[in-house]
Amino acid sequence: MEKPSQPEPEIAVSPGSAKSTFPGFAVGTRGGTQQAHVFISGRVQGVGYRFSTRSQAKHLGVAGWVRNLPDRRVEAVFEGPAPAVEAMIRWCYHGPLDAAVTDVAVDYEQPQGLQGFDILYTF
């Protein structure tokens, strides 16, 4: 069963971070590579969010990691070509079928040359 289509919300950017008005060209880009540190809120644990995130990231060619946080949010870092990172952020707004996302906060950071995509485990 597919989720009902919803209008895509504006990407929320945390205070002190930067967001470009031209998608794919935010602070935190280097040579066409972008890194985003993302926090996803809502019903995002116990619904396969981390595993689906890894699958989607691999499909898009995005490196980074994802993990559950003790406060029931999911935290992720995405790094790769700017259009792929932006697509990954847009995907976070709905996630897997059983997720119910209420908020996505994004901080753009300097790329670090990450390779692969890992699921990290909560502290």
C-alpha cells in the first residue's frame, strides 16, 4: 500500500546553518560535493527507517551514516553530489511506508570525504 501523496515541505534549516536559495549550492559544498547533517522527528524508530535510509542512500550514490537517538529521533549524515544529497533530504520527509515524519532539520557542513553508508547503533 502506498502512502497518500503530500505536498513536499520546505527543507527546515537549523539556526546558524546555511541554505542556498538555489538547490544544490549551499554552504557545505566543495567541488560539487555536499554534506548535510539531518535530524528526523516523528514515528521514525521501529519502522525500518534506518535500513530504508541506507537502501535509498546506496541507490542515490550518497555516503554517510544513520542512527537512532535516545530521544526517538533519527540522525543521519549524507554526503555526495549536491543533487543526490538534496534528493536524500526530500526522501527523509516521508521515509519508509510505516514512518510518520513530523519534522526534518538540516545543517549543511563541510564535506569530509565519507565513503560507504553505515547504520550506527545508539550509544
